[in-house]
Amino acid sequence: MSADLLLKLNDLSYGTPNGRPLVKGLSLGLGGGQILAVTGPNGTGKSTLLQVLMAARAPLSGSAKVTTTSVGYLAQLQNREFHIPMTLADVITIHCRKGLNLAEALDVGLLTRTDLELAWNTASGGERQRTLLTQILLSKPKLLILDEPTNHLDSQSRLQLLQLLERFVSDGSHSVIIVCHEKLFAEHSIRNVSMLDLSKYQG
């Protein structure tokens, strides 16, 4: 694990838009080479925590500091049920400044050449999710923030994603924050995972 922290939370408290407290007194540091799995029942503020980290919502007190500008963020898939006349390859290309490098996209390991030819409008939820994850990973962020990325993925694709995340942090300079169900990592042997149960910090 790198000694440099990519995330610092100091006595952080945050709540709903109307000011109702959700989480109180959360402090932690996330260094390179770590996967932080954020868990807890619905309503405990998991997605809200990510919004605070992305500066989309202000904390009630304390501080949340992301120390790198190289951040990749994937919100929940249901926020992206839009229709566009593009293939999955086209969607990835939108955010590739130098154009799509097909070999690099395939090397990510989430999509096949055939997948990339599929139309976004008729692709499954899992195919769309893997496309957006590939798009983000091609930008090579140091900190990857994922909000329930395994939604709509089958068991094989979930394992494939977790193994990819394990490789992503293996050099000790990259980290992942992932909102997920607690049993996700219990089902698979993935290294360098720390669990953060937000039910223990309810305001």
C-alpha cells in the first residue's frame, strides 16, 4: 500500500438534502493499492457518501478530501437508461481523446469484439454497464469510484469485474471505492479489500 493517501475523511458527517443526518463522525484514510467496499442497508447514505466525495454535496461537518484530480466515477446504471443511436464502441469513443484503440478496449477484459458492435439501444443492462466501466478505465484514473457497478451483471461478470479491480490496485498506486452488498466480497477471494459498514455511523 502506498504511503500517500488518495482520500482523507476527518470526522465527516453528512445528510439528506433537507439536512437530516445520515452519517456522523466518519474518519478514514485510503492509500494506494486498496479497495474500500462501502456497505450497509438501503438508506444508510452509501450513494450520498460518493456525492460528498465528488463535491456534489456539502458535508454537514468535518471534511472529505480527495487528494488526486485523476478520478473515475460511475453512478448507478438506472441513471443512464437513455437511448442513443450508437454502438457500444461509439459510446466508449466519446471519451477517448485520441479515438478508440480497439486493442486497449479489449485488453480491459470486460467486452469482446462482438460486444463492441452491439447497438446501445438494444444492449442489455450488463452490456451497458461493462461499456461504461471500460470507458472509465481507459481514462486511467488513480482513484476509481463505483456506485453498485455489479447491478445487472451475472455471476461470471461480477467475478470478472472484481478480479479486474484487484489487478487495478495491484501496483500500489491506484485505489477503488465501491458501493456494494457485503456478500459480494464474501463470495470471492479478492485481496486488499477493506469493508466500511455505514450502518455503524448513523447520525
